Amino acid sequence: MKGPESETMPDSRATGGGANQPVDRREFLSRSLPAGWVLLAAFTGCGGEPSAPAGGSEASAREAGSAPDSGSQAPASEVETSAARDPLAGYDPSQHKYAMAIDVDRCIGCGRCVEACKTENDVPREPFYFRTWIERYVIQRNGNTVVTSPNGGISGFPPVEEAEILRTFFVPKLCNHCDHPPCVQVCPVGATFKTEDGVVLVDHDYCIGCRYCIQACPYGARFLHPVTRTAEKCTFCYHRLVKGLVPACVEMCPTQARIFGELNARSSPLARFQRMHKIQTLKSHLNTEPKVLYANLDGEVS
Amino acid sequence: MRQQVSRLTVLFVILIGALVAARIFLVPETFGELGHFRAAAIGDIADLQVKYAGRAACAECHTDVEETRLAGRHASVSCEACHGPAADHAEDPMARQPEKPVGRALCTLCHGYDPSRPTGFPQIDPAIHNPLQPCTACHQPHAPEPPVTPEGCSGCHGQIARTKAVSHHALLPCTTCHTVEEEHKLNPSASRPTKPAARSFCGRCHAPDATPPPDIIQQVPRVDLATHGGHYVCWQCHYPHFPELR
Amino acid sequence: MESHIQTLMEVLQQTKGYIYPNEVELHWGLLVVVYPYVTGLVAGAFILASLERVFNVREVQPTYRLSLLTALAFLLVAPLPLLAHLGHPERSFEIFLTPNLNSAMAMFGFVYAWYLAVVLLLEIWFDYRKDAVIWSRHETGFRRLVHRVFTLGANDLSEHAVRFDRSAGKFITVIGIPSAFLLHGYVGFIFGSVKANPWWSSVLIPVVFLFSAMVSGIALILILYMLTSLFRRMEIDMRCADKLGSFLFYALIIDFSLEMLDFIHRLYEAEESIGILSQMISSRLFISLVVLQILLGTVVPLVLLGIFSPAFHTRAFVHAPAELRRLIYFCAAILIEVGIFSTRWNVVIGGQIFSKSLRGLTVYKVELLGLEGLLTSVFLLILPFVILYVLVKFLPPWPEAEAAAPSEPNS
């Protein structure tokens, strides 16, 4: 299969209107408004084609993108003009429910996701601030489990003593964007919250830096940004999602160990993943309902 | 009303009034619109700058490379995984040229041997695999192929071949253990290769008195077949394509 | 910031086993240890004061007003460590504007405001109003102004009004006891409700916090009572000291039993966290938990008080002369204060020393300078005594200060 699963946003149909829209589309839309509906319908049809090659289907999906949406809510021209100011124009969160799947058996521990995350999100480079990181598990013959994550795995892993190994593997970690997020529950002022499309975010202009959310997160996914002095965590690259792109870690993963997409879609890379694998989540006994789904996860992973 | 009560009431009314006034003036405008948070924060976060343009953006101009890549073994590798974040370049191609990785460091990040990697993932030991050559001397990074096209068994059983290649059995040809009829290559399911079924087969190398093939230079572990492992066949405890590590 | 990164680098070197990379930085430091310690003293001192008021324990009457003022002095300081540890103290007002009703911490503002304004200040106001009116009539200058403002102009000294003061005060104390329980039980709940943290997550934590609060509050008043008497060259009322010693013993017994119950329960259930927790106790927390909290802070004072205070009978097991008893009470109280501080340390720091991966331990390095450093904490622990000194100057809690006022003129 040539079309990488995680490459396209499956339901980017309703996303549209992002900042990286080519200008000519704007012109095209305004010029061809009268004939618009016929074209839009045609575009929608082709955008939904599941077997289209990856790159092409993203482009066409994006083209079809904002159309049905803008049509139903406001005249297209109005949305187009406001798109310049409002980063969320043309994006309808009610059409999405995001989740990430991770196939542990595909992770090679190259650390490209960690590197991409730090770059994309300006995460401090020091080895104690991570929005995503990779852990290496070495289960030894004597029953001990040795876990390491040198600098989050950003530059790979050092060699291990092979004689002791029973089995060994890598596990990428990140914020689980829980459906029952304990961090949101404990935030005293409402500075961290769950959006309609299921992403847990932090409001950096409102966070008081009490760090209760960091204590409440069972996964160690949060940290205090040393400069802004506010809580930080993975956003699923929300700024990319609204533009029809996938999170940077997903984009950069060379082995498709990370699959991103729509949780509620009948068919999407994520739905396919869920059909084809036994799924496990981290610390499910805490009833946080994580939206990062692991396949082939070992019981030693905590 | 009692003097005490009235004075205190005035004081409390002032305090509560101050709190109410503060709420009216200081709560951010969009707070509570979508839930117990500042709705405008979503826009603030959505407005952050994208650094990685994504492979689709690269393909818009670099159609030839994209075609090559999609046809090869790096089809799932994003351009920016090797060339670095390039949203600025995608926006304005003249602004900056994305970097071209040189040497071996970047390639071995994925392809250097590591026992934690999934078995079958193509790996080399950088210390012995043409140490002084840059990878690109032999491999085309956009569509890497092994310098020798896989033929024989590895043409179909690539995963086993790659697993075996980093194991102690690396130097054994498949035919050491399997007998394959010519028919198997034409009609794989009609003629199945044989699999060793007896302990004595492994004993040909691993029994105390066995003489392994002369080109096997490393120390071969020996076991007494009479006492070792009871009634199990060897492969029930050992994986022959990837026997236990050192 | 540079030195902060430096410290974290050192911490990274000293971690044992595996911790999540974001756990290198320990987020609730010394200031958050000080916070529950100080609120505990408030709750404890207030509950002691209410003994006299509501339960008519006459013996502790000499400490009544002192307890109230101590509670106030510490309550005024209580939010400061929290404020200083925030990443953005200037945004702290948001907790009043948009409190998240699902958050245990969001209630802090309201519990605090309720306790400060409705309970403590009102009780002090009703208790001192009569005296303040009388004092202000005989004073000049600043003191007169302070006492005038204090009375809010309510200068009615009729028998009726004074009786109202007393009954209102009593009523407030009755609300005050559950409020004091709420104040500190609530602080315990902030920790006890964190399900992600097996060291904190326990229903017993709020109750343990409550009783350890009483222990620390009573011990503090005992110390203050003895010290103030010493400085004022007044005879210590041994009936009062004995009673305080007995109460200290009772509270300590309950506190210790609860802690042991929690401890044994964990050990017996032996959930998956037991391995890393016992590793933590035997290494990183050994001094603060086993030596300071349990041995010196609990067992030794229990033995001392059990033997020398009249806790079981009207007479003690060993009847020691008053001089020696005073010394023993004083030492026991000091040990208890150290022990309770260690308790807070072990809860707050202990809950963050081990990784939530349950695979490793980190270390906590106290920084000396900086807003979250050692000096700030020391300052915040001294500040309540300064405030108390000022309060005592303007609202003397001594019985003779009351008596010194001339008999009330009829109004």
C-alpha cells in the first residue's frame, strides 16, 4: 500500500479555510460563486474518494474542505474575508473527534517524533520538558524491567547489553487527551479545558501556574514551561489540525507507528486501526478514558 | 436592628459588592461561551505557526521526487523527517533551502542495529557496514533499495531474511535447513519447503561431537541432546531465524 | 532560570530507576509544605479556642484569646506560600472570578474567605468589641484610632449589647468548629483526591490532616502560652498546662492511630505501588518519616505526655514537680511541631519523589534563594509571629488587660 495511512486527515472535509490556503483558491471561489454549488458538489464527491493517492486526496479534500460548511453557515465570501482574521474560520469542531493510535510493534525508536514536536511547538530543548517522548523497555531474563528514555529519545538510544534481554521494544508516549481528563477537573480557574473535538488544551494567558494539573496527570504528560511559567502539554498540534494537517509527530514518523484521525468516523485510518488490532490504553483502571490507543502494548508498560 | 449587626452588614455588603463588581469587570470577555474556559484561547492556539509544511506541500512542486518516493521503500517517510522543518520554504521557495543530510548519522538513527527495534526492520551495524562510505554512495535515499536486488528466498521472505541477517544464523543459507523444490517458486502453496522435524537435525551442528560446516568460524554452542530440553523439538524453545542473543 | 536548569541537571543525575522525563522537576516544593503546616496550625489553634467556648473546658480559658489571635496571625500568612509558589501570582484573583467548581483547589478562595471573614474575624470582633470600646476611651493617637476602627463605630456597651456579643460569639464558634474542620480537611482533600498519585490518594488523608492539625495547633498554643508567660514574668497556670498536655496526648493518640491505620492498610493491600513506596520510605524519606515524624515527632512525645501529663487520671503516672512538667510539656510540644512539619513534608514531597511510572525515584533539592527557596519559607514561618506580636500589642489577650479596663460606664 503506497498511500501512508497517517498522511491524510480523513475527514478534513469540514476543516478547510486555513492559513496555508493558496491564494488562488480564494480568488477562484469568489469569481465562480454563481456556478459554485455544482462544482462544490463535484469536489465533495471526489474528496470523499477513499482510494485516492495520499497527497492527492489531501489536496482535494482540502479543496472540497470548507465548502459545505461555509455554505450552510454563511455566504462563502463572508467566511473567506473573515478567514484572514479568525484562525478558526471555516473549521467546525463538531465534525471531529480526534484520537491517536500507536502501533508499538512499528516504533523503531528513532526519535523523529520527539524532534518534530520540540521544533513544531517550541518546546524547550532541556531534557526535562517533553510533550512527547519515547521509552525503551528491556525485560531481562532475571525478570527485571529496565526502562530508559535518554533525553526523551530525541537522538536515539545507546546500545544495550544483549545477553540479558528477554524481550525489548520502544513505546512512544504523549498526552492521552483523556475523555475524563483529571487535569481539567482540578484546574482551579478553568485555564485547561477539553474542546468540542476532544483535544485537551491549556490557555497560557489564563493559567496561574499552580501546577495542580501536573500533579493530577497520571501520565507525566505535563510540565511547567520555564519561561512562560504556565502549564504545557501536547495539543495534538491543534494549530495544524485546524489547517487540515496531522500532528507533527504523526507527519514525521517514518514507520507509521502513529496513526491520527477521527474516532467516530465509520471508515478512517484510525477506524481501520481499531478494527484490525487489539487495543489497550494506559492506566485504564484510573478511568481517564484515554484517546491515545495502543496496539501490541506490553503489560510491563506503565 | 442591633448596632453590631448593622455595622457588620454594611461591611459585608461592601465586600460582596466589590467581588461582584470585580467579576463583572475582570472576567475575560469570551469566558464561559463554550464551557468553563476562555473561548478565545482556542483561536490563540489555532493561530500558532506551522513549522512542518507536511509532505503534501512538498509534493506540489517536487513532483518527481514525490513520485520516486511513493514508489519506493521510503513511501511512508515524510520529506521533512530528513530535510528538516520547511514550512518557510513551502511558503516562499526562495527564502531558505532545506538542508540535505550528509554522512551516516541520520540514516543510522533508523537503520543502525538495535535489538529493541521490531524484528525484520532493515538494520545494519554501522561499524562493519562499509564504515567510511556515506549511505548515499550506494543507496538512493528517496527510494532506497538494497544494492543487490533481493532474489531467491528473500525476494518473498524479506522479513525473515532481515531478521536472520542480524542473528547468529546470518551466514547459514536457507537451504541449510529447508529443502525447496523448484515448483515452490512458481506455485508457492502447491509445494511447501520442508522444515526440520527432528532434534537430531539441529544436533548436526549443536551436538557435542558435531562438526559444523567449515565456514562457520564462530563458536557454536553445544548441547547434549540426550539430556537437553526433554521431549521438546528445538524450535519450540528457540527461534531458529533469530536464536537467543549472545 | 539558568541556575534552575543547572539544578534540574543535577537532579537528573541523581534519579534512580526510571522516572517520566517531565518528572525531573518537582513541582510542589517547600512552600507547599509550609502551606498545609500553617493552615493546620490555624485549624488546631481555633479548635482549642472553641474548647473553652463551646465545651466549657474552664482550664484552658487563659489561652482562649491567645489561640484566636494566633489562628488569625497564621491564617493571614496561610495564602502567602501558595501565592509565592504560583507561576503567575498576579493572576491569582482568577480563582475568585472564575472558580472551576469541579476543582478541589478552586474552593480554596471561598473556604479561606469564609473562615477568615465569617468565622475568625467575627469571633475576634465580638470577643474584643467591648474591650476595644473601653480602651479607645482612655487612649490617644494611633492606638485610639486603631481601636475605633476596630469597633466599626459600634460602641454600644449596654448589658443587652454585651450579652449579644457573647451569644453571637458562641454561635460563631459553633459554626467555626465545622469550618475549621472544613478548612483543614479540605487541604487534605486537595491531596487525597489525586487519583494519579498512590501516595496521596486515600480517604484517610483529610482526616489525618485534621487530627495532625489539632495536634500541631494545641502544641503551638502550649509553646506560646509558656513563652509569653515567661516574657511577661507571669506564673504559668499549671491546671491549664496540664489540660493542654492531656489534650495534646489525646489528639496525638488519634492522629497516630489513623496514620498507622493508613500505613498498615497500604502494606496489607500491597497494591502495585507498594514496591516503589517502600523503597522511597527506606531511602529518601527515612530521616523525615521514620526518624522525625514517627520516632521523635510522635512516639517520644506520646511516651512523655503519657507518663507525665494527667491524661488518664486526675493524677499522672509519674507525678513530677511543676517545674519539670513544664519542661517536659515544652520539649514534647517542640518535638511535635518538628514532627508535624515532617508529616507535611512527607506527604507533599513524598508524593512527588517517586515516579508515577512506579519505576523510579527522584530527589528534591531545596534552593536557598528565589521566591520558592528556603529563605522565603523561613520568612513565611517567622512572619505569623511578627503579626501575632502586632496583634497582641493592639488586642492584648491577657486576662489582666481585661481587668485593667475600668468598670463599664452605663450608656
